[in-house]
Amino acid sequence: MTKRFFALTLALCLALALAGCGERAKPSDQPPTQPSSIEVRPSQADEPGEPAPDGPDPAPEAPADLDALVKEIVLTYGAEEDTLNGPARLIPTDISLFISDTSWEGAGELTPGDYFAWFFSTTMKEDYEYKREAYRHPKGEDYGWFFPQDLYEERVQTYFEVSTDHLRSDPTYYQAEYQGYCLGSGGGRGESPTLAYQYTRDGELLTIQVTRSYESGAFPDTCHTLTVRLEDGGGWKYLGDQVE
């Protein structure tokens, strides 16, 4: 009797245990419970930032030293530093757009001769021996400096929005036979005026006012107001020059 009682009790316990296992193995019909926000929330340092809203393209970032860039723009337009005659000062190069008294707005208003003068001014900072080799005229040194068209046009179009056809439109400067630009030797150099400048910036545009003055007073002061557009990568384009 006692044995039968324990046998029945053991069988009942096993049945209950199996029933419990069956219930745990049976998949639930309820959706899984979402973890609490405290459990899944990352720390503040790990949270990704909100995407920036769409908007207009920003203007090119100002260089670390805008003063140095403006000085380079003035020098490239046709100036150089004179350190041999008293205190250092800026002066126009021998051939320079700063000598011109003609305003322009838009690259088409500059003549092929103006562009030749500008390009020539950039070569004055180059080593003389380099120029003798790089700018040797196909007919010989007696024919003046000769600028191969690929080099000439690439340099001009880096700083001015001008077409190749316009640059080549005047045979006084462009020699199609030799595929380059040339002009014979020029005259001497008179009094060099002093250049002084100041500037303002509005987004991607720079306005640079350059005053040309002669110490002797032989000529009245002249102001060149350059409009320059800054470009990505530290470059720029000259857009106009108002001379007053």
C-alpha cells in the first residue's frame, strides 16, 4: 500500500514537471516585450548627431590668413615689392594692369593686349635663365620673349574667365604660325608709383581698393577697385576693375 502511494506520488510529480517543460517550450502568441528606453539608450557621447538640414551651398571658407591672400591677389594682378629704394613698398611691375586707366567689368572688356600685359607682368617674378630657355622665340632671341600658347592660355584662364578665341583674336600678340604669343622688346621704365590697398569681404566676393600715387606729384592719384571671386582650394577669379 505504501509502495503504491509513493509510486503514484512520483508519477504525479513527473507529470507536473513535464507539463511545466511543455509550457516553457511552447511559443508565445504575444509579441516580444520592447526593452525599456533606459536599457537601450546609448550614452550621450555615443549618440549620432542630427543630420544637417539642406540649405544653400556655403561660401568658400576664409583662409587662415586672409591678409596674406589679398596681398597675393594684388601682386598677381600686376605688382611687386620694391625693397631696394628705401622702405619696402608695393609698386606696379614694368608692364602692369595697374598702369592702365581703363575700367573693365567682365573678361570680354579686356583686350588681347591687356591680357598680354598681365601675363608679361607675371613673368617678371621668374628666374631670368629659366625665361631664356622657356620663352625663347623659335626665330631666335632677337625677336623678344615668346610664350607657348598652352602655357600662356592656362595661366590667363586660371585668373580670368576669358575664351581662347578672344585671346588669339589679335595677331599683334598671337602668332598662329608658331602657336604662341610674342611682342618685341619695350622701352625703359620711368618713375614707379606706390601702391597701397584696403579690402572688404562679402561672402565669396572681395572688394580691393588699390591706390596708385606718385611721390613727385607728376600724376594725380588713381584708385583701382578690384572685384574678386574666391574659389574653393584657395584660388580666385578677377571679375572687374573700376578705375577712378
